[in-house]
Amino acid sequence: MPKASSITRKTWQEFQGTGLLWWINSILHIFGWAIVMECYDDGGIKEIYPARTRFRGFSKDTSDIGFKRLTDYMVANGGALQDEVWGDDTNQGDKSAKDK
């Protein structure tokens, strides 16, 4: 079991806002599955559940938005993600993946 400090609970709204829900659904669509988020008119979440679907992928506009959200997330969180991967390893060498 991971240490409590290794897990930070997030909301479904944040997960969706980062573009990760779109990304995961893009992958799930290959297998005919999706994570469905039903919302109230005010934006509150009514229900979230896995479902079978006939959809395979998203429209170009939806995909453009998804890629932009993912890119924004990576730019905003890249340093923290890199620190999480490398941890406190003082012998990590060059953290840059571009030279590898």
C-alpha cells in the first residue's frame, strides 16, 4: 500500500479539466468502452460510470481541445512530475530526457 503522502485526492472536474478524461476515453474507445460523466445543468456531477460504447474517437474540435488541455497541464506541472519521477536521487545525472 502506498504511503498516504504519495496520493493526493483530486476531483472528477479537475481530472476532466486537465484533458485526462478525454485522453483516457480516447484509449478506452479502442475497446468499445468509455467513462461517462453525467452532469447537471449547473455543471455539478450527477453520476460517473464505465459504459460500453459504439464511439471510436472524438471529433477534430474535441480532440484539439483535449490536446490543448493536456499540453497546458504538462507545461504547468512538468517540473513537479519530473521531480516525482527522479525523487531525491542525488546521482540522477542530467534530468533532461532530450539527451537520452
